[in-house]
Amino acid sequence: MDPILTTNILNVVYEVSTLAVVVLGLAVVFGLLNVMNLAHGEFVMIGAYCAFFVQTQDLPFLAAVPLALLVCGFIGLVVERILVRPLYARPFDTLLATWGLSMLLREAVEAIYGRGFRSVATPLTGSVDVLGAGYPAYRLLLTAVSIALVAGLVWWFVQSATGRRIRAVVNNPELAGSVGIPVTALARNTFVFGCCLAALAGVMLAPLLPVNPTLGLDFILKSFFVLVVGGLGSLVGLISGAGVIGGVESVVSAVSDRTWGYSTVLVIAILFLWLRPNGLFPRT
Amino acid sequence: MTGAANGEVFSFAGVTGGYGATTVVRGVHGAIAAGEACCVLGRNGVGKTTLMRLLTGHLLLRSGTVRLAGQPLDGLAPDERHRLGLVYCPQDRPVFDNLSVRDNLTLMGPIDAGRHAPLLAAFPVLEARMAQSSGTLSGGERKLLSFVRGIAEPGRLLLLDEPSEGVQQENVERMAGFLREAKAAGRALLVVEQNLAFARDIADRVIVMDRGEVVLAGSAAEIDEDTLAAHLQV
């Protein structure tokens, strides 16, 4: 196969799978709590800064994983209690509140680290030969980890008792409480879990991104587009949405440049909002 | 607490509440002892379901008290009430229609041979569809599934909102049989019903509601058919 084509295909797979990890956290929280967490991207950003912090302390890269989970899990816990829970069933208010939170988190990180771009060293250097194309080993690893993570979570969601209870709450919240599902605790755990997933994505992506306080904006926007295109109904929708958005962006960026890639994604999202507002796989 | 001392499992008084600024239920009271069934009767729209939602914690009380075994339930979430032994089968959307029949029954624990087996044997329509999505069931079959789920739970108090709605007559009779068994086992039942024959079959006490208030209450034996019919006439 043509090495350039191979590289592009790998880029698409990389783009789609890492995007799916970020969107998964956002979508699970929205599905269960009806809360669109506009600060989701900032949890990715904080995860990335955790990777940077670990590097400044001369600790191994993997030490960033527990650190990011702890930091973002804790912030998520506090935010759920004081911001999200009092605003349940008020979707517009939660949008405003989490948007405010995103600004707060951005400013807080800026106060500590400043506006400048930071770089995190790639823990795995070198490239791997894939069908004649040299591809960065870390990207390849990241793609594999992302696919494994999404597949593992989907499997868990489908077959575990907790996954079934989450689906029960999404389907019929009133009945869920009455059959004894601790709805409040489940919602809290899910919110924290979504924040942790974003943090994990931030750590993983940190070596490939210019780490800066506004890094999350790009992710929340793209995640939002994924949900617009895929619909909020199902994991199939999420993955196909990530496929469309991540795929189109990386393909257009490859044949043209990133600006065109981004513009095309924006146009697709607008067309979907206009002509098919419930996405490819609407919630029934 | 005197209520518990009298063998009362469940009691409520002055129950008032509704939706937004609208008060739907006003000053409703009642008490149920262990092994007793109380039926709530009334025409459509008089607040029976609202009463159930107030008692189960899905709506906040504007005033009044609800006690389970003497313990006040004020401010407790539905799942906390469930833990104290309050089992509720709602009228609308009685099952999780995105889950299979089996998952509806095993959401909080595995199938129990002792409790589920006789129910599933009595309602083969469910047994045959265990793996099927409950969204494919008819309205009456969903009520049946909800009934089986509720009565198989060990809680001492069962609140059923129109359990017989849409259910085939032979299955309604089997339901009544299971409810009598539950009474014999010492459980307390509060049942909203439109089916007068079914209510007559199981009720020890009757509460008749009209426009959100109790207009008639007493033991089922004392209230004669004509008085009841007069209250339920449209």
C-alpha cells in the first residue's frame, strides 16, 4: 500500500479513537444527568498539565495518570455537589454554570502556569514500520489504548450490573429510584467518572499537544460537534459521530490544511443542526 | 410511636401537594396495618396517582406526614424509601422498556427461586419472553411485569397504581391471588384501582377520593356497593 495513504489512514484512526475517549465521558454524563458539561475540555486540559507537572518533578510519565485522576476526580466531586446537583433538570442553567466553571478552571491554570505553551516529552520515541510507512510509536500506542479503553467501557456498560442500572436510570429515572437504584450516588459517580476519563485523555494527549490553558476549548467544541452529528441516543451514534468529525477533519487537513479541516467540520455541524438536529442516531 | 404499636405499617395524614402552584391532593389521610390491603378508588383525575407520587417521594409534600413503621419519611428519596421496605409499581411507564424482561427483574439482584419461580409459573407470557426487550410487550404485559417485579421484592409495604390496567381477566384473578398471599404473609398493600371487582376482591379498607380529597373511608365490608357506585359515577 502507498505509505502516504497508510499514514493518512492511521491518522484518521488516531483522530477518531482519541476523540471518542473525550466524547465518551461527555456523552455518558449527558445521557444520565442531562447535563452538558461545558467544562469537560478543561478536565482534558488539567490532565495535560498533570503530565507537564510530573515532568517538571522528574517523575516517570505514567505517574501523571494517578495524579490526573485524583485531581480531576476531586474537582469533579466538588463540582457535582455544589454546581451540578442543585441545577438538575435545569439544562440551560447547567450550561451557563459549567461554562462559568470552564472559565474559572482556565484562569486558575493560567494563574499558576501562565499563558505560554508547554511541551511534554513523548514517553515513547521512535517510529514503527506499518506496511511500509513509518508511524510514530507513541501515536500508535495511543490509538491502541484509546480503542481498548472505548471497547472496554462499552463492554462494561453492556454487561455489568452497574451499566444496566445506568441504562435503567436513563430510560426511566422515576422508576429507577423506586426499584432502589441510588440515583443520586450513581449520578455523582458518573459525573466524576466522566471528568476522570477527560483527565486520562489529557494525560495521553499531552505529549502531542501544545499544552496551554485554552487547550480544552478545541476539545469541547469538537466533542459537541460529534454529539450533534452522531446524536445523543447511543454508543453507535457516538462512535459514528467521532468517525465523521475526526475522519473529515483529518482527511481534509491532510489534502489541504488544518484551517480547511476545521471549517469543513464546522459546516457539517451546522448542516446537521439545520437539517437533522437529532443526529444520525437520535435518542428514542 | 403509637402507629407502629397498633400494628400499622404505613400511615399518612394531611398529605397535601401537587405540581407547581397547583394543589392536586389536599389533606389525605390513611393507615394500613400488616396483612391489610387498602384500595384507593375514585374517578379519573381526582389525584390518586398524585397521592401515590407524594407517598413514594417522587413529589414533595407541601404539608402532611408519611410514616413507615412509625418512622417519618420526610425528605427521603425514593431509593431510600425503597431500602426501608416501600415497594412501588407506578401506573405510567411501569417498566424499563430499554431492558429485557429478565434485566427488569434482576436489576437489583438475581432471580430468586423462592420468590420469582411461582410468579413466572403463573404468568407464562413473561417466562416465555425473558430475553426479549420489555419494550416489545403490550401495555397489560408491562403491568404484569411490573407487578411481578414489585411483589417479588421483599419490602413490607406495596404501593400499586392501577396494577390491573390492561391486564387480561384471568391474569387479574391470579394477581388477586398473589396479593392475598402477600397479605397472609403480613405485607401491607395500598392499591389504586379502577376495577371495582378486583378492588372488592382484595380490599380490607377503602379510601374514595374526589377532587383531591377523601370523601369516603372505611372498612370494605361496611361500605355497600351502591354508596361506592354513587361516588364513582361520572
